[in-house]
Amino acid sequence: MGGVLGTGALRAHLIEARLAGTIATAREKSLARYRLFAARDPRALLGLDPERDWPLGEVLRLMGRKCGVSADPAHTSGPDVIDPDRTVVALDGFAERLAAAAARRAPVLIGTGHPHRLLEFYAALADALSSAGCTVLTPAYGARVDIATRFGVRPRTLEYVRGVALMQETGVRGAPGAGGVHTHSPLPVRTALAAAADAAGPLPGLVIGDHGWLCGAGQLGFEAIGLADADDPAPFVGQAEGRVSVVVPLDDGVRAEDYRPLARYVLDRADLYR
């Protein structure tokens, strides 16, 4: 897998790859999502049902604390910013939860709404956890899930690639994951967890993912850890309300290879890197 970066080198990589520091996410987009979340728009909730109201000002202050974005409501344009030191601290917390899951050989469920960017990152975790004795679950393989898109409701198929769940365009043929689609929906994780419960087999002791996989699992009471961009407040609110264990703030749309050092770093910290 290559060498492991030290903390200083990792921080430099985060900034150079624009995973943190000045990122590609536009401030305008972040503020628009914060407004949607404050209005409890399902597109921004990602499966989370907040326990209380989160007005725009509170969302902005929370994202300032958790991500390092500007908490000034008068700052309305330009590229957004994620504090790389907050990212490193969160990666350390992420590694602690991986280590705890491995120590108790907990069954794990891993899923992503960003298959083209994050599949390799999560697959590295799945491989390491499996080698440590954790069962990497694949419930509801092949299940149809109807997901709302900007073009209307579309049928999708739940597929697993190297132990990582993703949504596939129904009917697509080709290499595994070739038709993987981006989604914020919590329906895939709900479908997977319901299938696991119906099968009376093991339920996950840890769910790892992003978007609806992260928030949807946390909302259902499963321990959940994952990644989130500066324009997705739901995971950070879920963490603030105690339903998500760890959220790593970073840009979730950079090149897939730029996440490899992060996988090596957390696996090394969790004593799972081989």
C-alpha cells in the first residue's frame, strides 16, 4: 500500500490535495445546504431526524467549530475552508473506533454515496478489518432501491464491491462498480440493515460511510463513523447530538488516489496496517 505519512506530512498532503485548507466546495453551496438543513429539507438531512431545531446561525457556528469554515454569516462567496488540524484530530478518532471494532471482532457494514471517489479508501478498511477477524457484512445484495433524483425517482441496485456497498444503475453491465452512482439517500443503509435484521444474522457493531450511510445508520442507533464535506452539516449535527461517533471533515470530491494516504494513516494508527 506504500508508506505511512507522519502527522506533519499528512497535514501537508491534506492541504496540497485540497482535502483540507482551501477546498473546491464553494461557500455559496455550503450556505445553501445549511439553509436547507435548518429548514429540515430531506435533501440535507441525509436520514437524520434532529432532536431539536437548528437555526442557520447555530448550524454555521457548529460547522465553524467542527470544520473550521468561517462562522461569519457575512462571508457569502468564494472557496470554503476546512482546518487541516481538525481533519487530523478526527482521523485519529476514526482510527480509535476502527481499533476498538477490530479488538472485539465486531461485524462491520461499509457503504458510500461517493463510489467514484471513496471506494478505494473504504475497500482498504474492509480488507484490513476482515484480516483482523471482523465480518464485513453484505446484506441485501442485489436489492432494488428506488431513489429520488433531480430527474425523478430512479431504480437503483444495491451492490458490494470489495466489501463496500454502493448503488448501481439498475441494468448496468461491466466491471464491478462501473455504474456506481452518487447519492445522499439513507434508503440504501435502511434497506441493508432491515435485510440483516430479517435474516436473523449478525448486525453491525460499526457502520462506516458517508452521506446517508453515515447519518441513516446513526439515526437507527448503530455506531457510525465516516467522512463529510463542509457543505454537509447533517453528520456534524448527528455527532453533536450523540448519534454519530466520529466525523472527519474533508473534501469528499477530490481524486480517488488522494485518499490512499488517509487510509494508510488510520490503519496504522489502529494497528491494522500491514
